Amino acid sequence: MNSELIPVITIDGPTASGKGTLAHRVARVLGWHILDSGALYRLTALAVMNAGQDIDDQFAVAELARGLDVRFEGGQILLGGQDVTQAIRQEQVGNLASRVAAYEPVREALLARQRAFCRAPGLVADGRDMGTVVFPNARLKIFLDANVEERALRRHKQLKEKGFSANLSDLLEDLRARDLRDRSRAHAPLEAAADAVIVDSSHSGIEETVKVVLDHWSARVPG
């Protein structure tokens, strides 16, 4: 099938807004594929750490991104054959991922790989520039937001549940810094597409948010 005919729903938003959980739930309901674009940047960051690569060398980092030996198998993410599903969720990796994501050569290196996830019957893609850059013709674009305090609480709970140590005040500071970096970067900054639906999940549960997205999708499906 021509990829242009395959339906795509994009879900963009800041760190810890819940877009990953939302994307997986929506994809499960629709029976579609899922793209966690943030995982690709986290994998690049982890590869930089493992290789001892100079983080300031944008083109060397881009080469690592272009040559990532990555496999997504069920719920596992493998890098060079090693299960890194949990490792890429560490805050150190996330902060480094936010830095490398600001590099234009890295974003260009990962663009084709992200678009290759678009397969029938459909794709739900979550990230920061899914609706603005990667899939600008997506049939439905969601920009999921939440206030930074709520996002810090969610991330704190998530890390604790996964066995990672976390300090709430440090998380809040990190999120504010990451928001500023993501929104102010020169290339593909975090912003809502002009035709995106803005959904604020600050005071909404996941079930309610999923329903909002599915209702918007239903309204766009003929018949």
C-alpha cells in the first residue's frame, strides 16, 4: 500500500505528558502499529554513552544514530543484541537524548527510519515533531500537554515503580530545563502543528484522554 494512503495519528507533547501511554492505548484499540520516536533518541544517547563519543561532535553522533543496530521485539528494545528496554528510561539517558535531539544532523539521520514505521493498517506516532516534521500529512494530530508540576509527579511515580531512585524537586528542575531546550531548539522545536488538536491532560485520567482521541478520530473517518 502507498504509504501516503496509510492513516497516521500523531501525538506530540512535552516530556512526561503521558503521550507514550496514550499512543500505545490508542494503537491497541485500533490495531495499528506504534512509533515511540523518543526511544530512537534515547537509543542514540545510550550509544553515545557506550561508545564514549564526544557529545559535542554533532556529525559523529549522527553517524551513530544512522548506524544504530536496533530491534523492537514485542515489549523489548534491543541495541546491539542487548536488552536496553529499562536502561534507556533512566533520567541520565533522557537528559542526554534531549541534547542530541537538538542536533539537525541527528534528526536528519533518524527521519527516514521513523517514516519507515508507517505500515498498514495504520500508525500511531508519538514524539515532539511527529505532526510538524515527520508526518505533516497525518490525518489526526494531537498535542498532549499537562502542567509541569503534574508531569514531574507522574515521572516520579513512574521511576519509583520501575525501581529507579528519583527526587521530585530535581525532576521538576530537569523537566523545566528540558522543556526550554525542546521548545527553543533551532531545528524541529517542540510545538503544536497548526492543525493539531490541543489536549490538556493535567486533570484527566488515561481512559478519558484515550476516549477524547478516539472520538476525534471517529469524527474524521468517513461513514
